[in-house]
Amino acid sequence: MEEFYDLCYIMILVGIIVFVILYFVDAGYGKMVTEKWGPAINNRVGWCLMECPVFLLVLFFWAKSEVRCEATYLIFFLLFELHYFHRSFIGPMLMRGNGRMPIVIMGLSIIFNLINGFIQGKFLFELAPNNPLYANLYSNAWLQNPKFIAGVVIFLVGMAINWHSDYVIRHLRKPGDSKHYLPAGGLYKYVTSANYFGEIVEWVGWAIMTWSIAGLVFAWFTFANLVPRANSIYHKYEKEFADEFHARRPKLKRVFPFVY
């Protein structure tokens, strides 16, 4: 148990380092791909390969758990896997164009997803059921707890924002159109990275509904990874769409509407 918590603390520290570094180095995928990151593979394949490990790892921990059919644990499992089934298999199929993902970035993402899948799966389906504190917390009574209810609502709202924002991005161009556009639909009216905002909200909801250090680690790492990337995208759009960007600038933020 102590080793598990040590791993969580290490990931929190790594998140701080990532947060700082990404303000100086652009992440090498999505809108920030450049040749300096080396060999690349098809974007759809890359996304599937880097996201499916966490889906499979959590599935493994759940399948071998003695509490897998208990209501609270089952809801945790279904919500988590819903996100990652879409991220691993549905999302890549919906991608348009012939984008590329650097292999090194895919590899780093796989490492994080393996660690994160281990933290989430091991805590929820192995450690928590054997810890009297969490075994009692995650009883059926937890389903009526305001923290759980609020967490689920926040999680689902974040997921909806994330999926809708991805939909807006995918439909910026009509078939045959190769131009680039500044997103404006949905929450893109207020931020340049609405999809990141949705994902941050989603995992904050996860941290609240699980009320655990595992959930906290994931929420913090999501924030640390996406906020600096949102800053890079903001400045990229500022240069690429100068006139339109400055016309919308008074209310257009990076990732948190009206704030940052």
C-alpha cells in the first residue's frame, strides 16, 4: 500500500515538472506536430495504440476483482471505460484527414496510460475493497452521497463538452476543403481549447466521485498536461488567424471560459 501511495506522489511531482516544461516546449501532436519529433505514424493508429492500454488495464483489474458487480464499483468501471472506449476506438475512426503522430510521443503517452491505468484500476478494484475506510465509503450508501452525485454530474458534463468540442473540430471543413479555420462553435466561442476544458472538467468530476488519491492524481495530471498545451494552441491561433482572433479576443480565453 505504501508503494502505491509513493507512486501517486511521484506522479503528482512529475505533473508539476510536465506543467512547467510544456510552457517552453510544444507537445508534439495535434496542432503542434513538427518534424523535429522524428518518425511518425498515422494519427488514427497512434491514438488507438496509445489510449487502449488504459482501457484494457482497468478492464483487467475489474474483471478479477471480487467487487466487480457491486453497484458503486460497477458504476466507476462503466463510466471510466465509456470514456476510454470512445477515446481508444470510436474517436480514431471519426478522425478526418491524414494527420501524423510522432512515434516518440505515442510511446510517452503509452507509458503514462499504463501507469495511470495501473493507479486507477489497482486502487478501485484491489486496494479500496480491502481497505476498511474505502470499503465502507464505497458501499451502496455512497451512491446517495452528494460528493458522488456531484462528481458523476460533473464527469458527464465534462464528457459532453469534450465530445461536442471534438465534433466541432471535425466539422470545421467540408469534404475537399483544405483551409484551416478558427473554431467558433460551442464553447469555442469562449476558449480556443474547449475540448481540453471538457476533459479537465471530466476528470475533476472523477476525482470527486471516487474521493480518492487515484482520482486526484488523474485530475491533476490532466490539468498539468492540457493547460500549457492550451496556451500553445492559443498563441498558434493568434498568429495563424490574426484578424479574426483579435476581433474575438476580448472574450476568447485559452481553456477556462472568462478566466484563462
